[in-house]
Amino acid sequence: MKNVLIKREYDYAIRICAYLAGHYQQGAISLSIISRRLLIPNSFARKIVHKLRQSDLIDSVQGKYGGIFLKKDPTQVSILDVLKAMDYNSSVNECLINPAICPLVSICQIHVFFAGVEAQILDAFRKKKLSELAITDNDLRPNHSQVGEKAVL
């Protein structure tokens, strides 16, 4: 089995925030609605929302018409912000986290290459804003679904 750079939890967090970005300043949205529309198990979504609330990216309103909403302007929130809220801590190679594990780090061109790749990935995450990935209900309608994907509305 392959290791992944972006775990499912991170992917779901980005999806939830992108959906909230697509409904920015339209009021709170029920987590059960978001879970159903984005095909995220509700219990998993609750755990993710808890982390996102702790990081101050989203907030919630209690009650009959309660739900969650994006606290910050989606043009100002990057994918890296969402990943950091979810305790993202992946690296391309162990030597980038702890150079002391390799006695060749100071002369190693592979280390330099991996450092450059990681910098490019983090820069891409930093530059991509939620507003660019916003998901609306129209995006989730059957005519926008991928082949073989079940319609969620």
C-alpha cells in the first residue's frame, strides 16, 4: 500500500471548506447536509469540523437553523491554512524533517532536490485559495458529476 501526501481527512477538510466558500456569507449550513452532498461520513465530518473550529477557520450556530460557516473570506484562506488546521505534517523525505539522520545531508544533491520539491508543493498549497476551489450546489448536480458518480442532490 502506498503512503499518501494528502490523507483522506485532509481531503475532506478541504472539501468542507471549499463548500463553505461556495456558500460564503449565505448563513450557516447543517453539517448533515454538507456530509450528504460531499459524500463524507457524518461522524468523520464532525471530527474534522471540530479541528477546523479550533483553528478559527469556521464557526457554528446552534439551534434549529444552525450549522457551520466559514469565518474568513475565502480569498484570504489558502489550502495550506486548511491543512495546517488539520495538523498537516507531511514531508517529502525524512531528511528534510531531521537532517541529522543522514551524514551526507551537507553534500547531498538528493536532499537539495527533495527540499526543492517540498518547497514547490508548499508554495502551491499556499497560493491556492478556497475561493478558487469553491463548491456550490450547482457543481454537485448530476450534469456536473463525473461519470459513474452518484448524484447527491
